[in-house]
Amino acid sequence: MKNKNSTKKFQFILFPLLLILSACGGGGGGGSGSLPRSVAACTDTGTAYQTTEYLAMGGGSSGRALSMICASNAYTRGYTGSGIKVAVMDSGIRTTHQEFSDTGKLNIATGSDYVNSDNDPTDDNGHGSHVAGIIAADKDGTGMHGVAYDAKIYAFKVLNASGAGSTANLGNAITGAITAGVDIINYSLGSSDEIGVDCSSKVACRSYYGSTFYDKFSGASATSNKIQVVAAGNESKSNPSTLAGLVTYDSDLQGRTIAVVAVGTDGAIAAYSNKCGITASYCLAAPGSSIYSADKDSNSDYETLNGTSMAAPLVAGSLAILKQEFTSLNNTQLVTRLLESATNTGIYSDTSIYGYGLLNLGQATSPMGVLRTLSGSDNLDSGSASYIDLSSTSFISSASFSNALKKSLTGKQLEVYDSFDRANFKVELNDLIVSKSNISEFNTINHFNRLKSKDKPQVYLSPFGQTEATYVNGQLESNLFTTYNNFLAIGYNQDTNSFLKNEKTNLIANDRLFSKNYFNNPYFYNEGGSNFFMSLNNNQSGLDTFMNSNSNDLGFAMKFNNGEKLTEDGYASNLEFSFGVSAENKKFLNSSSSGAFATENFSNTNFLGLKYNKTVQDLNFVSSIYMGQTFINEKESSYLSGSKPIYTSSLTMGVIKDNFYDPSQKIGFVMSQPQKVEKGEINLRVPTSSNRDRNVSYTTYNVDLKPDARQVNLDLIFEKSITEMENLKLGLTHVQNADHSTESKNQNFISAYWQKRF
Amino acid sequence: MLNKYYIFSIIFFLYSCTPQSNETIKVINIFCKTSGQNIIENNKNFINKSDANFFKSYEKINGKKFSNSNFIVQSDEKRRGGYSLNLNKIVGNKIYFFETSPQEKTATSTVINYPYCEIELNIITNNLEVIIER
């Protein structure tokens, strides 16, 4: 877009060259745990995963358990609890059940039957098999599947055939689970007591349970940092059972223990379920009614059960999914994330009943807040870590290498972090790249308009020189002042080849419509904003300067030519050699980048140019070739790191014949190659993984910028002046390997322009 | 005289029709467990095969399912595990069960359940009484 603000006509226009120094903005710091607590109910969107097996777990058409918590959303993201070990403190498990037959699914630790003191945790009750099925029953096309169907189950038998067991055995099983190295422990058990009533302080509760059990449930599990999920109980009380409510008073349990109340198929608290009550800060609701899962009586036995026993394993399985997905979060952060992501609008806003709300796996596995890129540190919580919103990070690549960049980055990922707790997410690097294209310029309108006659400039004479100004709709379009001795030229929105005005191609083709004007210096990028030129010339040498007000690019070129003029007999040749430097502001090779891809000011390109023009009577041969070497001025915190110089070239050759058949006709043929990288490499050093110590690993991708083909444009343009007031132009264009890519289709354009003035 | 005769006849008739008078109730098979479902929905704590809803209840059983089961006894809803129903004794037409419950502070499964016994009796009669003692 040209600047069209000026409405005055100037005879002499001075354009100050302003060097604009832009201050560098610092990256924003990463927030943590600041999500506004207003989470709406999720929508179960992973339709590919909503199979009969998926729907089988829950009863009721509107209250299917996995749909209610939007588990399919997590599956769509690729997370199923794979590799996460979940201990089930229960009545054991039917080891041969078809739902636990996947390789590695079921794990039996030595001595895992604490009821009979042996190694066989065979389920005598059925409850344990049911709970284990809710967590991780196989997704195998039969029966149902668990919420985290790829998680590993560690069965510990602590309940007898009637579903009861001693806390002594339970304590020993906790020790066994810790030894086995499990990640999460599920307790679908409790008693009829009530926290805050039967014990109401850590000391009182420790005394209530006895130190032996209590210290294993709290201290030992804290030391080994296990996540614990406890059913709140089914006594319809205002508070959870004491076991589920111990977290209320014990800081060792807080941040890694969740009490779980049950909702029915209508989504409201089940009539039987205890409420979160005084444990609300560590409490969550999950579906617990009409839950269909494995039973113990045969390998294909299933049963439908109700209770907070069924709600707790949905939470435990959900935590397994989160633990698989977010490698950057420690256990406390995982628990906090699950709580904070719970649906807490509508009925779920009553914390005394639902605590944090209804389990919302769809939200928990999705970005909370905004996604940000990390740079400047290899630790997520380091003071030197710099976070930039992902939406501010982009790379608009030059057409001179866009094809190569896209190809090189296909399948490569970048790790980014959400603003809530810096949970890690993967982003395809290619998704951040926008490719500029030469193809887009070759559109019908441009081809038509290039044949239009140029607007004739208005010429103003002054004591010092001549000014040519072109107006469009009363707005100044371009301007060129030259002193009478041609020593000084100052231009506004002029092509650089205005200073070498003997290319006749401009007479027949209005190529300013194309950003890569054939004979321009290709390193003076004149797209957008206003362009300012100043040139100092004598007969055989000169100095060109350039500035673009949009990008604040600067350019300087020294030029030398033989100064030969057209002779009277129509023969002349003109050779111009130029060299100089183009300094781009926060970009290189006209590739603009921002955010984590940002570059500093002054990415410089050193260039050489050669133009040759020979006139033999009515034949005019023109050619130009430019070569450049670009050095990227990388920003310290940028993902661009250690890139090598980039070598580019562009080429144009053509011939224009006046007096083609008769003096009213002329024809021109031009072959050109737009700017193309011949050799070059950028290195992208990006975060690709992180661990629970919050340390980040970076991977360096070496990106070869050389495209796999060379774009060649062939233009044939014919012009006939029918009368003084009427003329006709025809154009044929063929574009081979557009955007320097073998994958682009070749393009052909035929355009005609007839003009008659009255 | 006539009244005494009729009264005697009625008493004799009624006495002759009672089962205990000619056959003792015996348990042939019994299996006790807990169910996640309310098996019996007739407001009583048992159902026998002569009841039209017996097979509906039988279908809800997720246990052994004897082929000749003809009597099901169920306790009331339990909010947690640790409960069980056991046959205690049979006295006349009364069948006594004993329900055990979990001890205080015992860890129990937190599931809604119904302790029940599936029984094969030697006879089916509507004149049975089930007593669950706790």
C-alpha cells in the first residue's frame, strides 16, 4: 500500500532520511496458577473415540460417564494414560478377565494379597475388578474400556470377600505400592465415619487411625510423593469420610490427595454420596452411578455399580492421562490442574457439595490460559526464562526459500507452555510458518494491469531541476526530482532502476505491480509503506540510498558504469556494476519474524549487481544479475541460533524490438529468475521436551534453505499503437517451478489490453 | 353341640393343611454374596419361585445362579462393603439369617450393595417367614 495522505502538489519535495531506532520490547513473564475459576461444562468432541465400548461404562443416555467428563477430547490429543502406574487398593482383581489382557496391563507385586498374606490378589468380592476396569480396562472392542485404557494396573488386595479389610493391611499395602514404584494410588474405600466429626485435626485423626497406618498413608506416601485419590463415602453426609478427609488437616497430603464425591446420571450429587464439606479445597465430583465395569465371576463378567467407589477411579485414571500428557508438571501441579480445570458453573458452583466442581478432562488436557514460547532458560521457573505468547510468534518466510523451510520443518515440533502452570504442549513448527509466495503476484488482475499504460507524470521545472510527480485520484503516488546535471536525484516511491533509466522493458510492461520488478535491485525491498531514494551521480559512478518507511530498511549501493551514451547511429552499450549493503530491520531477506523467531535490527545483506544494456538500432538487449550474502542478526532469546550466511541470486535477461514489422509495433521477450537462495542454513534451537523437575531440553533443527527448484518466468509482450488515441497490448507469461518448488504447478497466462482515448 | 362340631372340623382342616405338619423345610443349596443391584422390589426381604417377579429378580443376580434356585433373600441397602448375609437356623416356617457388619474404622469398599442369599429349598411355600438378625 502506498501512502496517499498527501494532497498537495509539490514542485520540490525533500524527503528526510530518518533512521528509526526501535526500542526492543522484553518478553513477558510467565504467570502461574492464575486461571479465573469459571469453567463451563465441556463438550465431548472426540467423535472418533465415542465407540460402543466408550459409551458402555456409564448408564443413562445423558449421563454416560466418559462423555460427561469429555474423555474423548483427551484421546484425540493422543493421551490414554500409557506408561502410568496406578495402584488399586481394593479386593484384588480377576487377573484373567478379558479387560486386563493387554500386554503389561496388569502387574502383580510380590506379596500383593495382604488379606491372605500371599502373592495372589485374586478378587473374592468383585469390587476391585470393577474399580480397576474403570481406570484401565482394555480398549479392545469388547465390553467397555477404562478412562485411562493404556495405564498399568497394580492390584493390591486389602479387602476380603465381603469388601472389608483392616487398616493394618492397608498400611502394609501402601508400603508395597511405594516399593513397586506406582504413580497414583486409588482408594475406593473408607468407613462410615465423617471428617470434622470423628476427628477434626491432624493430631486427632492420627490418634483416631493409629500412628502406624496414618504415617504410611500420609508420611510415607508424602516422602515418595504419590498422588492419592480417595472415595468420599456413601453415607449422604455433609463431609467426606475420615480417610478421604484427612487431607483437610494434613499438609503432607495437601496438593497430592483428592477426595471424590459422586454425581448421578443426571449430573447432580448422588443421593447416597457424601459431600465435599470442609474438604472442599481438596475435593472433586465425578460420575459414580450406574457404572458398568468388570466383575469377578468370569473372564467376561461385568456388573453395574453405584458409589463414590466408582467416582474415585475416574479421577485416578484422569490423573494418569494428565501425568502422561504433561511431562513438565510435578504431582502437586497435576493435582492442582485437575482441580482447577473442573467445571464449576451452574450447580457445581456450590463448593460445599462439589468442592472444585465436576471432573472435566476435556479442559484439564487443553491449554489453560494462553500458550507461550519459552526462551532464555532451560528451566521453566527460572527468573531468566522469557515467555512470549505463541500468538505473537510467527515466521513469514521469503518466497526465496519458503518451499525449503516448509519442507525442512515438516513433522518437527516445538514445545510450548500454557500460562496457567506451564503445562507443556506440542505445536507443529510448520504451523507457525507463513510462506510468502511469488505465485500470488501472478494473478489475473496483475497481468491485466501490467499492460495498462503508465500514468503520465506531471513535470515541474524549477531553478534547480526537474520534478516528475504522478498522482492517482489526487494523491501523490510517486515523485522524482533530478537536478539538471543529473548529479542529484531524490525519489519517493520510485523504483531503483529509475536511476538507470534505459531499460526499455518499463516502456512496455508496468512491472511495478510485481514486487520483484525485473531490473530493480532485489535487496531494496520496497513493499509496503513509502520508499525514499536519494542518488548521487556523475557520468561514471554514483551512490544510491534507499529507505522503506514501513520496515525501516536501509540500503546503500555504489555503482560504476561506462557512461556510454546512445550514439547518433543508434548503437550504445551500457554496463553498470554496483555493490552495497542492505540493512533490514528485524527481518532478513524480506522474511519477517516475530516473537520467539524475532531477529534484531540490521540483518545485513552484502550484494553485487551487474546490469548490461545494449542498443543496436531498434533492438535493445537488457540483462541484470544480482547476488547477495545475508547475515542474520539473531536475537539473543530467539529460536534462531547459530545460522550461517545465506547466498542468494536473481537474474533477468530480455530483448525489446521497436519497429516490429512496422513502426507502430514493438515486441519484448524477458526471461527472469526471482530471488532464490543458492546456499544457506538457519538453525532453529527450540524447546522440545521437559521433565517434572521443570527442566527443558532444546533441539536444534538445521534448516537448509535452498529450494528444490528454480523458478523461471518467461514473458512475451506485444504492443501495437493503432492510432494516437488507441493502442493494443498482448501478454503471454509462463511460470516454471513457481516459488522455486517442484511441487508447484506451472502457470500460463494470456492477457490482452485495448485502450482507446477520447 | 353343632357349634362345637363345626369349630372342631375347621380347626382340624386348617391344621392338616400346614406344611410343618407333614414336611420340614430344608436347604439344598445356598450361595450368599452382595449385589450391586436391588434384587427384590416387592417390599419384602425374600422372593420365591411362585412369585411372578421371581425370574426378574433371578436375572439381576450376578452370582452362581443355581439352576434350581427357588428362593432369594436380600438385606436392605448398604452404603459400603463389609456386610454379609449368612443362614443361621430354620425353625418351623421361620428362616433365620444373620447379617454381619463391618467393625468400626474398618476399611470397606464404598459401593452401594445389597447382601443376598440365593437358595434352593426342598419346598416352595408362601407361608415362610424370613428373619434377618443383626
